Amino acid sequence: MDRRSFIQKTTIGTAGMVTAFHIPAFAQNRKIKIGLIGAGWYGMVVAKAALKVGGVELTAVCDVDSEHLKNSAAEMESLQGSRPKEFKDYRELLNMKGLEAVIIGTPPQWHALQFVAACEKGLGIFCEKPLAYDVEEGKAMIKAVEKAGNIVQIGFQRRQSAAFQKAKELIQDGTTGKIHQVGAQIHYNPVHEDTTIQNPPASLDWDTWCGPAPKLPYRPNIAHKAWRLEKEYGNGHLVDWGIHHIDIIRKTMDLGIPKSFQSSGSLEILKGKITTPDTLNAIMHFEECPVIWQHRLWGSGDLNPQFNNGVFFYGEKATLFASDNKLVLMPAGRNQSQQEMDIPTPDMQEKHVADFINAVKAKDKRLLSCTTEDAWKSTTTVQLAMAAYYTGSEIKWEAAAKTVLNNPAAAKLLARPYRDGYIRPS
């Protein structure tokens, strides 16, 4: 395929994908009442996306940091003209009369408890990724949704990327030939917060923030925003950020959960600053083809910086690189030239939230982009890859039983113990 035909094909295929999100006529005049649980950085990103989409009123906000709570309520008031009611305890928020849905933007250790409680109230739920901290929590969340029958969307917004949607078309129409291997990576140098153990800010209830997870001594590098590279809260770069690529690979290739996992890596350069690997290579053996993940949280990353964040689909006829807003196609054979196409989707988050809002208003799950069970498959995939790293062993997954085979050390990681005072959902 020459460059002209590639660009023409790409442009035609994506013309309808980059239009603005759409609220059906029947739903435009009704505002659903939404509560926000977890009003830090990304919780507010999702909440503001909902306000931008329209058709909602943020009537309540909950956070265990009083500064987050006050500031987020004030910002919502400036955006929508009314101030949401403020709560420290999410259970009180869930008891509000007239509430129809919630956004869960807390760290992963809190997702399962808040999610199941919202299901028991019959509320619509937009929950950030990863679905849960561990595999068994995710199973309990699926069960809760099946029982409640509520509308649930999980925050894998890259499913809205026109570039990745076009990548799927090119694979399906034979442009790449059969895909025999997939590679994914995100190399970057994280900004580090203070690692000194100290008293938490007066505004933060650190004990409640830790929730059912182990309560580690407070220091800024494991708290707000920085928890992502802490093993007990975020579980590392692959689970926090790499999960987006694993999810979009699964979506693009129509994959389930890998049958086995092998991981190796190290924590040397950032030792003392984070507690998860700063260098990781993980092989996830799906039935269809292996997916190979790598990250380096140091140095310059890939030799070509444009490939530092993205997915490589290695096919018989061509290699296709896909990122949020760009495709690069390299046909096989001699004297071929690299073909590039920019396909931006600047409103991925808004489109993803719009699907949720439309589904809640229409009470129609078919409008959702990411179900709980599908999100569990992506989340379980990265959790098992990390379990292979922690145990230094190959992990084999039994899909029918939804468990690890013949590996007691890895099996223990499927459900970590909850801290005293918290009861694991089942």
C-alpha cells in the first residue's frame, strides 16, 4: 500500500469518529444527579468531563481530604452554578435522596467497597481504572453488577481513540496481514515527591485514605497522585498506566485473558523512591499471539522518542504502530517507506463519559463502551503479570475456573488480606 492510499483509507475510515459527543434528543432536557467519590486530580477530570458533556448536575462530592473537598465543591459551583453537598464518608453520599449515579475516582484500594455499596443502592457507576486492586475484588464487583442490574462504565477512555479504532480496521481488512506478536510500552521519567516519613497534612485523614490496604507511614511520595508507583496502593506502572494499552490491545484484537505470564524486571535506579519495578518486561501469552510489555522509568526510553508511548502490532505484511492520536505503518519488504497519519481524538474522556450518561438516561447498557466484566479481564491481565514478577515464576491461568494453576505463591496474590475494620466483598 502506498502513502496516498494509506492516508485516503485512513481519512475515510475515521471521518465519522472525530465528531463531538452526542446526547440523544430524548435525553437532552433531563439532568441526572451525580455524586463524585474521590475529588482529587482525576476524579475532577472525570467530573468536569461530565459537566462538559452536559445533561448532569453534580449534587454531591466526597473526599477524605477537607482541602480537596472544599476546593472541588467550589470549582463545581463555578462551573454549574450550584454547590454540591459535601461529605467525608462516601456511605452518607450514597444515601442522598434523588441520587442517580456516582463517579468513583479514588485510588484502587477503595474501588471494590465503594463500587459494591453503590451497586446495592442501584446507582449508575462510572469507575476509574483499574477496576479493582486485586483479582478477587474484581469478581465480587462483577457479581454485584449482575445482582443490581445497574449501568456501569469503567474508565478505559482510549476505547474512544479514533487512531486505535482505525488500527483495528487496518488489521481486520488485512492491511497488516496476520498479527503474530504485539508489543506495548510507555517509557517516561516520573516526578518524585518527598520520601521523608512525616505527619500527613492536617486536612487529610490518612487512616481512612489507606482504607482496607496496609496503612503505611505517611510520606508525600505515596499519597495524592504519587500513589501510582507504590505497591500497596497503585501496584506500579503497568497496572496504573500500561493497563490502558493492554485494554486497547484486547479490544483491538478481540482477546480474552492470557493463558500464561512471565515477567522479569528490577528496581535499581529509583530504589528508595518507589516500591514497584522501574524496569519491567512482561510476556502475556494470549491464545492468539503473545503481547510483550516493557517500561523503563529512567533514561531516554526508546531510541526514537515518538515510540515511547504506544502499541506495535507486528504483522506478516506490515508493522503498525498505534498511539492515542497517531498511526505509523511500515510495510514489509525492501525499499518500503514509513507511512504516517495523525488521527486526533482530543475529547476521548468526554466521549467515554457521554456514553455513560446516555446509558444512564436511556437505561440501556448497549450504549456502554466498557463493561465491568471486560474491564476485569484487562485488570486481571496486568495484575497477573505483576504477580509473575513478584513471585519470580511463570503463572498459568485457568479461564474456566478463573484462578491460577499450581502456584500457591501467586494464588495468594489474587486476594490480599484486608486491614482490621474492613470486610472484603464477596
